[in-house]
Amino acid sequence: MPHDPGQAPERPAPGRPAPAAPTRVTVTGPPRRHRGPAHRTAYRPRTEIHEQTTLGHTYVRSLMRTQLRSALTVFAVLVAIVLPLPLVFAAVPHGRALEWTVLGFCLYPPLVLLARWQVRRAERHERDFVRLVEDQDR
């Protein structure tokens, strides 16, 4: 006889075994994560870049534009250094020693410094880009 919630359960008679209790079954589902007001879906620029979305394309284009601007600046300085040399050599008659001195000793140090400056700027732009992407990833 089923148990009526309003009545007390029946007790077994002395000497008789108690009826077997119904087996309990735990019903579980997939684990749930609490999504309170503080939880937000993380914005991931790296995903945007990896999936080549429009926003990811914009991030990469921004880096490329910055690198191009830097390279064009270095190119302009290089042209400003090298372009006047033929005029200087033409202005000095019979200046073979001057030509070799300028080309051999005076031109290379500024070119090496300019190249090192460009590499440092390019690396800095890339570091800034990675920092931008990483900071927004957290």
C-alpha cells in the first residue's frame, strides 16, 4: 500500500524484516557554470585574427600600415643622405680621395645606425601589437 503523505509511515511488525526502501537515483546533467553579472564572454582579438574576420583583418592592416610608415620614414632619410652625394662629388674637381673617403668611411656608419633604428622600430611595433592583442584577451 503506497504511503500517504498525510499519514505516518507504517511500522513493520516485530520480527518481520522492514520493507526494502526504494532505490534512489541521482539525475545529473552536463556541468553548469555560474554566469553571474560579473561574468562576461571574453573578447578575443587573436581569434578574430586567426579566423580572418573583418576585425582581425583591420588589426593586421593597422600593423602593416604602421610598419610601412616606419619603412618610408627610413627610406626618406636614406634618400636624404645618399642623393646629394653625386652633387658633392661633381662639385669637387679631381676629388677621388674625397669620394673614396666619403663612400668608404663616412657613409657606412650612418647607414648601419639607420638600419638598427629601423629594426628596433619594427620590433617595437610588433611588441605593441602583441601587447594590444594580449591585453584585450584577458
